[in-house]
Amino acid sequence: MQSLIILKSPMALGFLVLTLLAGGAQGQTERHLELHVIDSLSGAPVENAEIRVIKTVKDTAGWMIRRSTDSTGRALLAVPGNEHLLMLVRRLGYSSSLVQITAADGDDNVFVALAPTALALGTTVTTATPLSRRLTQTGFYERQRTRAGTFLDSAAIAARKPLDIIAVVGPYIKNACTMAYLDGLPLVDVRDIDVRRVVGVEYYPSNLEAPAQFPNQLDSEHRCATILIWRQSP
């Protein structure tokens, strides 16, 4: 007999805690999860939702499993039995959810509700703004298309009329463990950057969202942000 407790929360990149209580055979080394991803407002299945599972809560060195939901919002996962796991579920147009799965050795059905995000269409959407060659080379646009984060191109930066770089990145420096990269290299102090040369900024709340090549070495509990700053070519 299986029992399942589901907590649904429409929060942006929030921490969704899911408690699974299941009975299973002693000594089982593999556990099967049937994941169902739905729209929190309509209840409709969410197709092509990306699912990532890390090794364990204590071992966050890399993603162990990557899956996507089918047309029915369903995905099947085989995970280690009796391990405390973290699962990231995300889809373009929805707020991401971070799911914590408690250790158990039985198979379970897991339901995750993603909250739709409002897509405000501004005037820049209909304006033929050329892409920056520099940002194309750095992979900025590709990450903007596929990753959860905040992305500012030169137009967005100019719209803020910043006097210095702190006016741009200051709102994203949440704590002392925030790590910054300048043109792909780790940076100690952002204050010396000439904001007039900055053409792109990327912000990721934690290593769960940040690209693997730009990790935050201090982010052991997924609370430290990463900021990427790109300048125009010399």
C-alpha cells in the first residue's frame, strides 16, 4: 500500500517540499518514480517539462538523471533506493520547482504542479533589434533560450540608465557568497568594471540553474547566486 503527500506551490524557483511515504521490499537498491507534471491553474499535463535529479542531497556534484515529460505530462525515473534526492522540474513559461524527495525504498507516483508565468510583451519584442555578435559567441542567447535565469542584454542595461555597474548587478547580489564572472573568468570585485562596455549580464540564483562551466564554488546548499558579466570585444 502506498501513500503520497503532495505540496503544490506556484513560486518562482521556489523550494517545493514533497514527502513520499512508501513501503517496499527490504534491501531494494533501485526505486521507480512515475512523475506527473501538471499546470497548477488548469490541471492540464505539461509536455516537455525538463526533469533533473542530482545524486543525493549530500552529493550535489552533478546531475545523475535528465528526463523530459511526454505528451501526457508523464516521465518514468529509476533512482537509487533509500536515498534523499533533489529534483528540479522546469518548463519555459512556468516557474521552476525544486522538489525534495525523502529517502524510501518503494516505488511511488509523484505529482508536481508548475505555476504559469505571465509573459509581458513589451515594445522591444516587436522591434527589429539585431543580436549582439559578442553575446552570440559567449552562448548568452542559447542559455537565455534554454535556462532559468535573468538575462540583460545591452538594450535592457541601457534602459536602466546606470551610472555604474553596481546599478545593474546590485539587485542580484543577495549575500556574501554571490560569485561573479567577467568575460568567463572568476571576478573578485565588480566595482572596477566600466558599465559602458558591458553588453550582457546573466543571473542564476544557485548552481541548480547556473551553467556547469560557471559554478559557484561556495554554493553547497543551493543558496548562493552566480552572475555572468560580458563586455564588448576589445
